Amino acid sequence: MDDTTNHDAVTESRDDRLIVRRTFDAPRERVWRTFTDPDELEQWFVPEGMTAEVRVNEREPGGEMSVIWTNNDQRIVNEGYYIEVVEYERLVSGEETEAGELRLTYEFREVDGGTAVVITQEFPGPVPDGAAEGWTGMLDQLAEVLADGSTMDAPSNDARTVTVSRFLEAPPERVYDAFLDPAELAAWYPPTGYTGEVHHLEPEGGGTYRMTFYGDTEERADFEQTFGGTYRELSRGERIVYTDEFESDDPEMAGEMTVTVTFEAVDGGTEITVRQENIPEAIPPADANAGWNDSLESLADLVTAGSVLDATDTSLTIRRTFDAPREAVWAAWTDPDEMKRWYGANLMDVEIHALEAEPGGSFSITMRDDDDSYDVDGEFLEVVEPERLVHTWYVGRVTVDLESVEGATELVFTHEKLPDRETTDLHAEGWLAAVESLATTLASDEGHER
């Protein structure tokens, strides 16, 4: 049997090099997270009998890292720097010691049944006594974390708290908006086997929300749980803090929880971290943790199944597939009552003064937010129902092409003849938000989204 398929640690020493191999029963993305998320790293990357604190973890080439191990008698500081970061595949870090550089390489390989991890530690001298045993013990702890499925903080910190992190291939603002848009929240927040309904949601500091989960399977047909709270802090694309409390007569379900969500922009997307504190006694933290991981999986599907943007200095093209018939998508662009449901991207109020979808017809729209209002007027140049719309804009020209594909609709949206890159980027942000708002509106009408 190849060592990389062994579920016990296999170690090999070669003069100044220690190689450790072990396979874990978990997907590669999950194993990667235990090596890169500070909360998870603290649970296993520490010798037995000590506790760990990750002070710094700048996961990029040249980024700093600092992990401190302590017990009653010792304090060991591990400080270094990242040399190479290939997401889900490879991490290389270095640490300067008096004898020279100590280099550590982690490799993550998909194998049948899980993920093989190969750790290579290169010392500036002979491999120290106890190094192999130390790694074996820590990897045993890692296996327990993965087997438990937990991303909780260490129980010694707070037994009624869970912290869950995940990388999402979407901008922080897009992920943030999915927490505060009622339709999107109802789509991704319920765990598998449940559906959700948002009764009201006021996305402002001091605003409240109320929501209900319903059982969506035969065995959960009678399940219904309502909960709600208050938004304490809202900073778009950065941070959400809100309270959460169940409406229940069960005293073990009582108590106000605090949920803190942070959004960190990283290469290729967003690192989201959710911390839920003061979980009621009736809910095992491991169940809360599993629920959040399930919900974030649905959130990932929602925000990464979205629009594809191509842009130059003077034009932008957005491609999006909607799980809705072409006639419904056409109506969303040409019927005033339908257009006002999505056109403001849930960020602005929309008033449509004119929408004459015929060659030479005009359109006139006012959009308002808390600070200002914006008037947009234009003329339809080409209208081919239900395939194509071309109209002028206050700057440039807009083309909407719709194609039926196996019951769904493919949108190709083009805004061209823009004056410069800054204008293009500003319009790209707004149009992307609007198209995603349209997707959510169509999904709520159809009951599902592609």
C-alpha cells in the first residue's frame, strides 16, 4: 500500500529532513481549512498539554505568521513567513532560527476516500529528537477535529460558541448582500431539509428581522421554528453583528445569541467567518456548527452560481443563466411592474415614469437611496420580442440578448461606448448587482434558481 493512503501517520527521517504522511477522511477543501483558519489551527496545531494562540496568519507569499504555544511552565513562540501559497494544494513557510532557516512544506492531494497530506520539514541541522512523535500527536488531534466535523472554538474558551469559516468565490459585497436580502436569505440560510420564510427585515443599525424555518421532508413535516433579533452593526462588505433569539416556551431554548459575521477580501473571493455566541442549552454546539456549515454551502452555491463579467476600458459584458422561461425574463425587462421589483438591486427605490419597449419608444426611470436620486432616460433602438433589446443610456448603449436553453434563459448583457475604465467599473458594479437581483426575483417566482 502507498503511504499516502495510510490513515495513520507515516514518518521518515533523512538527515536534516523529516517527512510525515497521513490520509484523512475529509475533502481537500475541508482539510485545507484546518491548516489555514486560525480558529481551527488552534484546535490541533499544538503539542499535547499546551494551548495555542494564532496571533498572525497572513496567508500570502511574504505574509507573516505567528503561533504561540503555552502551558503553566513554558511559552514557545513560532514566528515565520509564507513562501508559497497554492490554494488547496500547497503551503510553504519558513522560520529563521539561530542555526539557519527551518522550512515547512504542506502538500494536499486528493485520493480515494479523502485527502493525503504530505508534510516535509527541513531543518538547518539534524532532525531533532521527538519531532516525528510531535507531528504524529498533532495529526491525531487533527483527525479528531475532522472526524467531529467541528469548526468550533476550543471548549475552554466558550463551550456555547461556534466559529465557522469558509472561502467563497465572490466579492465581499456580494456575500454581505446575501445576508440582508430577504429572498436570498430565505434561499440559503435554512439547512438541508428545511425551507425558510423572512417575515420582515430592516437592514439598518437598530433594525430588526424575523424569520421561520419549516420542515421540508416527511419526517420534519410538523417542524416550525421562528426566531429573530436586532442588527447592532452593519458595514457593507466588512462586518455584520446581530442578535438572535428563538420564539419558544422551552426554557432550554431561551437566551439571546450574538452572531458576528466578518468578510475579508482575499485573492479570488471572500473569506467569511461566522461566530455565534451563547447557543441555547437545547442545541448541541456541534449541531449548530453543522447547521452553519450546511448553510454556508448553500450560500456558496448562491453567490458563485451568478454572473460572469468581462470588461474592457470602454465596455462590459455580463453573462447569466436564469432557471426561468425566456418570456418571464423578457417581461422583467419590459413590464414596468416587473422591472421595479429588481432594477434597484434591493439598494434603491425605483420609479418608472415610461417604459415603451418598441423602436423609437422612450424610457424614464428615477432611482433613489437615502442620500440622493438618479434620473435615467433613453430611447429604444431595437426591440425583437422576446430575444433582443437595444437602447441608449445617459452614457453609452445597452444591449440585452436572451436565448432559450433547455427551459432556462441565457442572458448576455452588454454596455458599450463608455468613456473610460472608471466609468466602466462603476457601471459593472451596479449592473452586476441588478442582474443578481433579477436572478433572485425570478427564483422566488419559479421556486428555484439555476
